[in-house]
Amino acid sequence: MKVLIGGKTLPVVITRKKMKNITLRVSKDGEIRVSCPHYAASAEIERLIYSNEAWILDQQLRRQKENEINREGVNGPVVYWLGEKKYVRYLPAKRDSLFIEGDILTFFLKEESDERIEKTFRKAAAKTLLDLCEERRGEWDRKICRDHYLKEPEISIRYMTSKWGVCYPQKAKIVLSTRLIHYPLECMEYVLLHEYVHFLVPNHSRTFYDTVRRHMPDYAFRKKLLK
Ligand SMILES: [Zn+2]
């Protein structure tokens, strides 16, 4: 079944079982789910959904926010690391560090405080991102810098909330946001190239994106993942 909620056509997952009433809920992913008796008519289910439209929209917004918080922070039970879901656990240790194995992300902490967790996470994220940048920069150093007689940039990682990347062409510097660690590697690769291309085109004009596309034909898909 499909319904029109908040101007969008959304699927409804219906589970029929031995029960008396129809119940409605919104799943963690924002999906509309209905449980109902075997004999419940579609019209009846639809009526229940439409009379709860405002409630559904509110629930979906809440779920979306919860998911966003889990992506941003590390205090939730789950964190996204390079686009993969990791379950977080905390263990006492002499020194603060972060260790990832399979789908478990372990914080080893001298004491469990938000401040320490945040610092440890950002340090590990910055190191991982920087190593990945160093592995990938060669092509852009060659095609963008050397071929245009430009200095190869110094790349650093910093915690930034309003931007994914910044570049300073005068100083030959590129800074990427630590928050890229939550997204698939393709996203970081795109932001890195984006900043390199700014050495050639300072604005976001058509020429800019044409240049990005020439080096990375699927850039639009990567860019969309960051939204
Ligand atoms: Zn830009």
C-alpha cells in the first residue's frame, strides 16, 4: 500500500496477524508500519493513516534527528566510520586511544568523560583521514598542481561543522573536516578534489564543476551523499 503523506508518496508496511485493533507506528528508518487483523480493510487502514498524518510527520522528523545525532556524535550506541556502522564500547585503559575491529569501535579511556571521548575520536578520525588523503593526493598533485606550475598543498584535518573543506590558494593549504570520517570514503575523495580544483577556479561556476567532472565523472553522486 502507498499513501500520500506530507506531499510525498510513501510505502506502508502492513503486517496482518491475529489481533483486534489496527496499530500504527513509524520505524527507526522513518517507515510507516501498520499491524492489523487479517480481516482489516484497506480503506480502514488508510483512514487511520490519514487521520494521523501530522503525528507521522512529527515521528519521521524525530527519527531523522536521532539518526543525525548518531552520525554527528560518538556518545550514541552506534557511530558511522567511513560510512560503515560501528557499535561503540568503552573500556578502561592507561592511555586514551581508539581501536576498530570489524564492526566494533572501542574507546580505551583513562576515564569516561564526554570531553575525553570527543578528543580521542577526533584525533583518530583526523589521523585516518590524513593517511587516506596522503594515499590519494598523488594524482591531483600531478594533474592539478604540477601541470599548472602550482605548489603542492599542505593538507590538514580540523573539526569544522559548517564546511567539509576549505582551501587557501595563496598559502597552498587545504583543510578538510574531521566530520568526513562519518561518510563513505568517496565523499572525502570528492571534497579533496573539490578543494584542489579551487586552485584553478576560485568560485563554484560552471567551469569549476566541469573541471571537477573531468577528473571525477561521478562527483555528483558523491556530493549528494554528503547532504
Ligand atoms: Zn568550494
